[in-house]
Amino acid sequence: MKYLIMVSHGRFAEGVKTSLEMFAGDANDRVFALCLHNGKSADDFKKEVEEFLNQHQFKDDDEFVVLADIIGGSPLTTFLNVFSERGYLDRAVVLGGMNFTMALTATVSLDTMDKESIAASALSEAKTAVQQYEIQSDSSDDDDDDI
């Protein structure tokens, strides 16, 4: 089975997970959010990660897609250290710069793609989603008679 684990500073991953419930509620039993909350230390977060992994006894053939807000940030590095100690890291792909499109793509792909394909698709969709919205002007606003 494949799982999505989102890791972030603050409540970012929790917010993304809440939004995912609107779009992919049935897959959310395999989607998790772990957050380093304001005022907590990396040691506090390490304990939370250990408790999370103790509660979820993953099987030897389970695979993981890990999304993080920032590569190299203390939530991700702390998570990966504990994850590695448990022997899960070799069965995971890890992506940084998490956004909602990336998380949604990963969530809906858990049953249909291998973890490497999920990573590639999530990165591609995330990049496509980041763009400036262009406001179209209404040509009828150019009439001088309306002033």
C-alpha cells in the first residue's frame, strides 16, 4: 500500500490535508499531516514522529510519498531521521515545495501509480499550477458614453 505523508512548519500540512478531504475524502485514511507547531522544538517534533510511527505499523511492502514545505527544514530533516531509523526511507520518495495541487495529484494517484511516477506527476502538476492569474478587461468598459 502507498501512503502520503505531508510534513511542514506551523499548520500548513494540516491545512492541506483538510482541503484534500473536500476533493479526495475516501483516500484520506492513507494521507497524514505532521507539523512542527509554533513554540515546539525539533525534539518535541521527533517525539511526535516516533508516536505517529508507533501508531501506524506499516508493513514491509508499504511505500511512501513524503511532501514537505521546505527541503532542508527542521520538520523534514527530523522526520527523515526517524523515518530512516525505522527502515522506511528506502521505500519513499521525498518532494519539497509542497502546494495543494502537488498533494492532490499524489493523493488521487496512490492506487494507480508507483511512487516514482506519483512524484514525477505531482512535480509536473505543481509547476503547472504556479502561475499568475491574468485579469481580462471587458471591452465594453472602453465606451466613453458610460462615464
